[in-house]
Amino acid sequence: MATFRYAGITKAFADEVRQTRRSPQYGHPAHQELATGTGPCRLCLRTFAVGEEERILFTYQPFSSTGSLPAPGPVFIHAEPCQRYDAPSLPDDFRKLPMVIEGYLVEGKLAIQTRVNGTPPEQVIDEAFAIPGVQYVHIRNGEAGCFMARVDMETGDD
């Protein structure tokens, strides 16, 4: 299997949401509430402690290339600052969530969309990257369909 890099949204993006209480991409208002669901937080990629942690809901568009189709959706971050997840392993909290793996070509063109049903997520991600031209992968929630994290192939270059 290849080596991957799993990452949440950028800290700067999350900080802007916390400061302005708006979606930086759309200007839609953000909403803060006590967690009623597990999430996960799109920055630290940990699930929320239901009834204990405050979270902020806002609209997020995971694509930045000009030719990609828009795919905005609702996402959550912790209301309190947390650390961005950026590591070579799938976040532990994701293992208990339903996942859909999507492999994308240049300019956000979808090459594959596969539900993770009992297969190790890393294997499904590896299969997505095996498709010629796949540049990156998104992990989406298998129930709500919203963006959870981005996965890139590690090149070994420092």
C-alpha cells in the first residue's frame, strides 16, 4: 500500500470562521451550538463529545480549482481552538463513522465514489489512487454526504 497524508481544513480558515462567525467562502452566517452529534470537527478530525463541546456549523466548499463543480455543504469545527490534523494515518475517530471515498482528477472531476462497507478505508483509498490521473481523495460522511477530510498521496519528497 502507498503512503497517504490525511488533513483537515486549514487553521487559518477555521480561525476566520471563529472570528467572523461567517463562512469565508460564501459569507453565510455560522451557527454555534452545544454538540448534538459526533461530527467530526473538520480541523482536528476528532468527533465531538455530545452535550459537552461547543461546535460551529458553517458552509464549506472543498474545491479550489476554477474548473471544479461546486460541492458546498455544512461542516462543523470546535468553537474552541484545536490543532489541525495532518498525519500519515487515518484519524482514529473516523473508524467508527460511515465513510464514502471519492477520488478526483484534475480540476475536481470525480473519478470514483465508493462507500466503505467493512473494507479497511485505507484499502479503498489505495484503490482510488490506483486509478490513472487521480490527484487527491475526499472522505465524505456516508450518511450526511458532507466533506470530512482530504487525502493526498505522499511523494517521499521532503
